[in-house]
Amino acid sequence: MDPAERLVDEANTLVPATQVLRSMGYRSRLEQDAAEMRWAESDGIQFGAEDPLRLLGWVTMRTARGASWRPAEGEVESLLRECHPDVVSD
């Protein structure tokens, strides 16, 4: 069955992602040193990523998982078993 809508990480997602970050109260800026890095900040938390879509992903993950955003005990192994059962030994 075909999906009703298919979204792909393309250049046309960068402006909407930036607008969503702004609507969520994040200030964003672009720094161009050796590599281009975008930053978003709100409530004393800074997020950095290569593009606005990744930045929005960071903000969304932090919002969903809170300060304990890092993988919890067993999460990495569980995901590897699910997605790559041939790689993980029991």
C-alpha cells in the first residue's frame, strides 16, 4: 500500500524546519568556520547541527526524552537486534 504522503530530506525542507524552530521559541544562527554549523538556543540549552532539519531533530529528541536523551542501558543493543540481528551475538 502506498503512503498517503512521502516526505524526504531535501533542500525544500530547510526553510520549514527553520520556521518550526522559530515557532517553538528557538533563536537560530549560522556559524561559518571550517564547516558550516547552525545553532538553536532556548532556555539556556544550545543545539548544533549541520542543517535546520537535523537541528529540529535534536530539539524534538530533547523535548521527547528530556535531559536523559542519551541511550538508556540496553537501548542500543535492542535496536541492533531488531534492525540487524545478524550483527549482534547472544
